[in-house]
Amino acid sequence: MSFNRRIIVLCISIILVFTLAACNSKETSSTGGENAQGVTKDEILIGHIAPQTGSVAIYDVVRKGIQSYFNYVNENGGVNGRKLKLIAYDDQYQPAKTVQLAKRLVEKDKVFAMLANVCTPCNAAIKDYVVKTGVPMVLVGSGAKQFVNPPLKNYLGSDVMNYRIEAQVFLNYAINELGTKKIAIAYQNDDYGKEGLEEINQVIKNYPGVTIVSEVAFLATDTDFSSQAQKLEQAKPDAIINFASPTPAANLKKAMHKIGLDKPKYIVSSVGANDNKLFQLAGKDVWEGTYSGATYPMPQMVPNDPKMQLFVTRFSKDYPNDSPEGLSQIGWAAAQVMVESLKRTGDKLTWDNFLNSFNSFDHWEGSIYAGVTFSKDNHFGLTSMFMTQARDGKIVPITKPITFDPAKGKIQYNK
């Protein structure tokens, strides 16, 4: 081959390389007119990371709730003609594994977005990476402040009540509705548990005559809670507010019951208590009377609600061995919000278009959540909840919705 010919071939090769690169950049653009990664003419890829095995495997029903709703949507034509595909990985509630799996979802699987990833410390471990990549994180499975306040462009809401808002509601309810004055705090010693602890210590000054009499810590993997129970007994609290995942919440209650510490009001964060499986984990008599909160009702409380009827029917069909209530509802509800935002985005699924669609949610009631609201300055998503209590083997609502105004920091009871 002559020198001139080699030069021509080299130039053509270079042109082809840049042309292909330009085409690929159009296919994965998040700001232009083309679709973002994870979107084809037939399919949208959604990622999810949560424990499926290990000490907190109970959270795997969140994945099942998502998958069940995706199944329903796909069987009814998908979203704007595209089917939803869930790619879910098991991190066993271990942040180091979450980091690896998040990179796999974004860089190898090339998902369009992630949905309802469980575990506060796990989500904290990937936060900087997710912000840097720009991949949408929808209704993160954590109520921690760092994901929603101040707002992050590609973090849209929590699939549970914000931990700090919930902590304020719990404290207010314990004092003003239950008449307690001496409060003990139990907390999971990680980013999740510390959120509630810090918030109560900050706002307790607003309640003259109320004191924190004890603080006890534990790990999500702990099984022996005898020392924590004894410390709580010595403090003689009127109420114990516990920020825990389900298994340690049940184990602490069992340890308290074993030594006869049943008199204090036991209030547990919603992610650790709003599931009827707690009656099995702790024992029906042990769990009886436990207070918590919820952003959606249990199915048996709204038997005539068509949205809830659809959830129960479909989830029971897909997962007949799992209970259609509690944490599975979180997955279903989060998936409902995801699908609605995809519908509102339309055919051009860029990341920017998708993220901007959330600003059109104004007390949206199309899911089983009490209501969903977003704006440019409000990325909480959920700001209304009601108190619940364990009664006769069921978790029942005991108040009307309680609303927190993030701008004013005010709690309003709807009587």
C-alpha cells in the first residue's frame, strides 16, 4: 500500500471513530433530544439495590412490590409503549457491596434510573457517585435529611417519611397526645438511627419539662439486647422512641418484655414497625401496643379502596407466600410514582426531562401513598403521615393524617 493510500485510510478510520462516538453520545445523552441510557424503543431499565439475604432480608419484599407493579404495567402495554425491566441486586445491608453494585448498575447494566434503594448507610456510601453520574435516584429507601434537604438535582424524594420529620411527629405525639415527660431513645448506631437521635435532641428544648432520660445504641446485626433493656429499665422512662430496622426493633422489645419492661410507650420508626410480620418476629403478645407511623394504610383498613384492592390482588398473584401489606406496599407505591413520572415525561426520556416531570406533582393521590408533592425547592415527596398501633395482631391507624410543613417547621393534626 502506498504512503498516500495509507494516509487516506487512516483519515477515514479517524472520521469513523469520531462519527461512532458522536452517535453513541446521542444515544446516552441526558440533556439533548435523544433518550438517556437504559432506554430503547421497547424497554426501560430500572435498578434497585437492597438486602435480599442476611439479617435484614425482610426488606426484600420492597423489591417484590416494585416487580409486581412493573408486571401489572407491562401486561397493560407498558409506559408509552415501553416495557419496564427491573435489575435488582442484593447488598446484604453492607455499604461496601452497595458501592460495587451501584457502579455495576450504572456503568455495566446502564440503567435509566434507580428506585427505592434500601438502607441509609448504604445509600450514603454511593451518594457522591450518584450525584456525579447524574443518574436519577427516585424515592430513595431512606428518610435521611442528606438526600432531600437541601435538594439534590437527581435525588427525588424518599419512599418513607423523612426520619427527622417522623422523629418530630413521634416526639410531639408522645408528649401532647400520650402525656409522657421522660423520654428514652434507642437507636441503630448508623447513619439511619442517628438521624432520629439528633433531631430529637435538637427539638426537645421546645418542650419545657420534658427530658431525655436515656440513650441506648445497637447494631442492625445484634441479636442480644439484654444490656440495652436493663439500661432502659434503670432510666424509668414514660416512653421509648426507637429508630431501628425491623429485626432489632423486635429483638429489643422481646428483651424488654423478658424483664417486665412493658409499661413505657414503645414507639418505633415506620421502616422498623409498619409491617404485620413484626408480630411473628417479636411474638404477638410482645408486639401488642407498639406505636409507629405510616404514609399509607394497611389493606384491611381500606377494603373498598380500588387502588389498594389492585395492589392486594396483583401482589398476591405474583408472591402468594408473602403478605400483601407492610414493606411490600413501599415497593408498589414507589413504583407507582416512578411510572407516573415516566408517563409525564413522554417519549423523549432524557434525564433532564424526567427529573423536571416531578415538579408537576402537587398532592398527587394516584398511588397508595396519602399524597405526593414535589417542587424545585421541595424534594421530600412525602410530608403527611398518621400514627399507628399494633392491636390484636394488626397494625391499625389511630389518627387522621398529620402534616409537616418543611418551610415553617410546623406540625398540623387533622382532627
